Amino acid sequence: HHYSHVWEMKLLREGRPAILHGAKVGVATMLVAGVYESIRQLSRQAAADLLEASELPDRTQEIERIRAAYGNLADEIIQEQASFLHLSADAYAALKRNILAHWTDIQAIAAQVPTTQAFIALLEQVHGPTTVQALGLTADEQTLVAQNAHYLRNRFTVRKLSKVLQTPP
């Protein structure tokens, strides 16, 4: 999951001890389930309202955020994300129309993802961590990752959808 990879890169850059991959993935999966829950709770009209209000992210600010979050990997991320970072206003408007046109499909996908509580129950069964803090990360680090995880892969993920909808991380 995007979260776990971004956390690992941050820890490595700072010379902090690594966290077991399975622990990071477990917590990241739980967090992403929460994003799907947020999407699942949006009616088509609520999504339309969010999309109408959504503004094309400022390219310069986004590049600065990527540099802050990804350090020496930023140039690679920026290059990989060029198609998203360089969207024109017309292309961004088309993307928003496409999201709304497929809202029923998006909701169907979101409905298949187990709830955050279901993931917490599974993690507790194996005595795994269920919070970012249990991984030794701060709330600020969680926010930093949540705000930038959509840039880790050049795909239209639920994190990128959340970015376009401009819902909280």
C-alpha cells in the first residue's frame, strides 16, 4: 500500500529503524479502508458538489509537497506523475466529469472493501498494531503521508480520487 512505502522511505531518509513490512501494510490497509468508507458514504449529489468545488491543484505547490515528502526520490516521483501534475484546466474538468459518470461503479468497488473496523478486528486477532502511533510514527507523519501517498504510483487510486474530491486525508 502507498502509505507503507512512503513511511519506509521517510524512516530510511531519517536513519530511523525500519518497521516490519507486515505491520506497516496492516495499518496502511486499515487506513485505506477508511478512505473507501468515506467514498462509500458520498451520495452521487455529494460527489457532484465536491467535484464542482474541486480546483486544479497548483502544480508548483504540489511539486514542493512531493519534494518535502519524498526527499531524494522526488525527481523520480515528479517525472512519473507528470501526466497528473501537468493537467490543464480542461483535462481536470474532463477528469471530474469522468469520475461523476462512473460514480455508480466507484461506489460498487467501495462497497466491496471491508470496513476499517473489520481490518482492526483482523489485526487484533494477530496482535498486530492498529494505529500509526503503534508503529512509532507521529500524527504529523501520518498526515504527511496521507496527503502525498497518491503520488507514489502512477495510477488512479482511491487516494488520487480522494485528492480530486478534496476530501480530508
